[in-house]
Amino acid sequence: MRILLVDDERELVSTLAERLSFRGIDADWVISGEDALKKAETETYDLAVLDVKMPRISGIKLKGMLEAKYPDMKFIFMTGHGSEDDFRAGSANAYYLVKPIGIEALVSKINEALALDT
């Protein structure tokens, strides 16, 4: 499985990628929606973990853009604002985590999104 992490907080997203790699999950990371779109053109991802609030391209908008090109890609939103219910209406077929993100919670949500055994 290959994961793309997208968050404008460089330290957070790089740390999550490193911790996922310790658990055998191949994860690339970028700090903008524009970088995510470029990365997705050159790599194949099973799942994208997206920050909801980012400059220029929000995570919700980015999901729509990625989903249009890669309909099999799954999505997890990370948010430090609000709750899962706040975002459910704006983006169906996605999973949600509220920041701060624990690595075990993220791994569990990745497994759930990809319908893997935990």
C-alpha cells in the first residue's frame, strides 16, 4: 500500500510519514495541494491523508480534484477545527481524524479505509 500525506505543517506531515514507515507503510508527504497534484501524477497512491484547512487548495477541494483523476483512491481528512460531523456533509466516502493525530489512530483509520485487517 502507498499513502500520500498532505498537510501545510511540515513537521507534522514528515513525522507522520516517518512513523508510518516504521510500521511498514510506504508514505510520501507534501506540504501543499499543488504539490500533491504533481506527486499523484508521477506515483500511484491507494490513499491520501489530507489536512482540511490549507492555503490555496483546501483538503476538501483537493479530494475532489484527486478523486476525479483517480477514482479508486481512498481519503482520510485530518482537521484541527470542528468534528467529523462538520465535514461529513461536504465530502462523502472519506474518513476523518481530529488533530492532534495519534499514529495508532491513523494506522487504524488507514486499515479501515483500505478494508484491511488490523
